[in-house]
Amino acid sequence: MAQTGFGERFPARNSAVSKALAANVRRLRKERGWTQDDLAAETKVEQAAISLIENGRANPTLLMLESIARALDVAFIELFAAPARQRRPKDR
């Protein structure tokens, strides 16, 4: 059986929802001062699974997302919140 490349096995997901999930999991984890290993231990998954989620290359189950939300002590929906837009100051 021929091996496929990483990008073929775990393609980047370019949807807005996937990007928001990736950014929010990373931000919430870092706000707590946790490593990917810490979050993985709290959710009882492999660190690689957390990495794939944070890099927009995973399609996690609802149960995994519930576990992540619980570990991060946030509402499930917060994992999908669109990031706040940064406003540029107007030139004066």
C-alpha cells in the first residue's frame, strides 16, 4: 500500500467555521497558559489531534468538541465565534 503525504491525509480546511474553530481553540488554550499536551491530557486525546484542530486540518466529532469546550470552561458555541475585527485607525 502506497503511503500518502500529510497534506493529502489531513488537508487544510478553508471554511470560515474551521478557521474560527482553529483560532479559538488555540487562543483559549494559550489564555490558560496551557500547552497542546495539557489540553490533550484534559480531553484524553492525543496531542496530535489538538494540533490538527488548531491548524485547521481536523474534522473533530461533536463529542470531542464538547470535551474541548468543557476542558477550556467555555460554552460550546464559543469555539465557533468569529474573531473580532480589528479596526484600523483613520489617518488624520
